[in-house]
Amino acid sequence: MGGSPTPSAPPLTDLPAQWAQHPFVIGDRWRWHEARHLCATGALVVGMAARAGHHPGRARSITALGGPGAVAELVANRSEEVLHGFTPQSVSLPPGAWDLLPAALRDRWNLPRRGRWDWMWTEQVPPAHPLEDQVVPLEIPRHLGQIHAVQAVALPGTHFGPDRPGSTWFGIWRGAELAAVAGSFDWVNAVHLGGIGTRPDLRGSGLGSALTAAITRAGVARFGRVSLGVYADNLRAKALYARLGYAVGHELDSRHVAA
């Protein structure tokens, strides 16, 4: 099992070892297009383009690590160094940091949509799952419609779908129908999972666990680590991932422009 390598984002120059070796930085680099960073004691702020080739050198989103106070101070005082006059479309900060920003800045950015999510990761080989041998690669575009059909009922509104460039997909079939799917990304520095979903009528039968275990096993064997993102209030999914060896490596409060 494996994925098609996706060109990795260029390294962030002059990044202190404290942050360069952080699991979130290693595992999340695949989404950091044209990234620029700011560092201070106890905080890292990264500004990036919305996608590769979009306004080169000009950040449209911000993500940060560190203590809420240190992050808020760095964002409030120096975020313009990576934004270059642009208003960010999304800002993802440690919980509590947004409320510490100056009210004038929060009002100017005007990011009303909010989501709390956890970035989880593992370096552990997961326990064997009895259905892992049923996990098979899916082909794009051959199985595109079937993946969309499963996600439409299992994960409506997901941002991780089979149209994502560079993603690799796996599934479990029940007869001629696709029963469960899972996507993966990177396969250069690490593996990131997403878009994991099971048809509602088959939930609880272990299909999602089998997919996650199989891809995690392959990713850990190849890179030594695998990561995934999950909404903080999705306790059922988080419990499943914890049973497979995942732990929360970073908590984020994400805010976005109105839909």
C-alpha cells in the first residue's frame, strides 16, 4: 500500500529546531504553499498562500503554534509581515488566542465562521484489524463518482474529497457498492489522512477502523508517522483514533470568512 508522492512544500528557512521538529510542522507542511513565518519566544506564526501559485509571496491564511498569549502578541504586532496588506481568509490559532487579539484587528479581519479541531498523529504501528485485508486502492477518475456518493451520505460538506490534487484513495467494497472510503495525502515527508467515511447503514461494522489501521500501518512503516485532523467535538472518531495509537498533537481554533 502506498500513495503517489506529492511535491513537498519548500522548507521554511531559519526555522528554530523547536518548531522544525514539531510533529504538526512535519505533518502539516504539505498544505503550506509559499509559506513565510514569524518566530518569537513560545510562538510560531506561519502565513501562506491559499493555494500554490495564488498571489506569490502573499499570505491569505495564518496558522500558529505556541501558547495563546505569545501567539496573540506575535499576530497582533507582526502579522502584517506575512500578510502584505491582504486580509486573511482563514486564521487558525491555539484555543484562546483569538480572544486575546485586539478588538480592532478581530473586527477588521471579520472571520465569523468558527471550528475547533484537533490535529492527531501517531508513530505507533496500530493493532491488527480483522478487516484490513479488505482495504483496496481506489482509482481516480474511475471511482470518483462512487467516492463522492459515499462522502455525500457519510461526510456531507467535507473539505477532503477525491478532487483534491495529489490525494490517494482507499476503500472497502460490499459487493458492487463502495461501503467506506479514506483519503491520504503527501507520501513524501509523512502521510496525512482525511475524508474517512462509512455509509450510514454500515456504521459500527469496523470499516472505518480497518481503513484507518491499514493506511496508518503503511504510513508508519514508510515514514515513521501519520497524522489526521478531526473536529474537537467528534468524540466517537477521536476515541477510535486513540485506540489505533493516535494522540492529540495540536489544538486549533479556526476562523474563516463567511460562506
